Amino acid sequence: EQLPAWCAAVKQIGNPVISAYLQTLLLVGCRREELAALRWDAVDFQWSSIRLKDKVEEFRIIPLTPYVEHLLAALPRRNAFVFSSPAAISGYLAEPSDKHNEACAIAGLDVTLHGLRRSFASLCEWIEMPAGIAAQIQGHAPQGVREQNYIRRPLDLLRKWHVKIEAWILEHAGITFEQSQPGLRAV
């Protein structure tokens, strides 16, 4: 029930890079630093994938979902980083918390950036996403012998569920988005 208010407030942020970053952070459930340092060469628009530096492994590959693709495609390409910041020494967004806190105040919510990661995990329960798939998308270490040694999920299997949770979140947030052929269009 908090999704519409949060999304409306975040979409009103005047800086499109921060707005896209916050929406993407919720929709992919990754760690804030993993997303902030995302480089353009790690986004594959042709095969719809994102390669994220990972805390557990060297990197992990997750699906580039349709709405996230739309958000990223609209961003300026000022340097090597997707979420670039001309003011930051690193070249990418260093501290989006201020704008996020302002958006949360407008929405009447109290959620941290890490809370968006927790929200992704919780929202996955609504569509009955298998826990191992949600964990793999989020970059959690495999739990249990079966997950660690036997389960190998291809990107297309992750995509099936990731697209499903993205569509569910957008629907419940009140965001109308149509994927058209051959490109994408937001309504």
C-alpha cells in the first residue's frame, strides 16, 4: 500500500539520475553501492542483462527488465557510469539519501535505501517467487547443500520471475508501462 506514494514522490525528484537510481534500486533489490557504481559496459541492452559487482562472487548477472531498461536508456551518458554525477569525485552518485529522504517525507514514509532492498525481498513473496531465485537476483550466497552444489539457474529463468515481480510492483505502484515492438514506451 506504500508503493503508489513512494513511487509518485520519487518520480517527482528533479534529478532524473537520482529518480532512476531509486526506482531501479527497488526493482532489482541489489545493494546500493553495487548499483551506484554500475558502468555502461556492464549493461547489455541487446541481451537484456546487467553485470553487477558482487559481494559474494566477483560479479553476478541479472536480467535487465523492461521498465529498468526504459529508465536506463533515458539517462545521460556523461561518463563510464550509468548513474553518473558530475559533482562526485568518483564520477557516480555518492549520496542519494538526501533526495530519497525528501521523497519519503513527501510520501509520508520512513524507509532507508537498504529498506528498498528489504522491500524487494518482501514483495517477491506476493508473487510466490522461489526464495532461491530472489536470493540469486539480490546476490545472496546460496544456502544449503542443494543450492550451493546442484542448482544452476540460467538468466532466462531469472528473467521469467524478475519480469513478473517488476510488473507486479509497477501495477501496485500505479505506474502504467507498455512494452511495445521494437522499443519500449512509458505511458
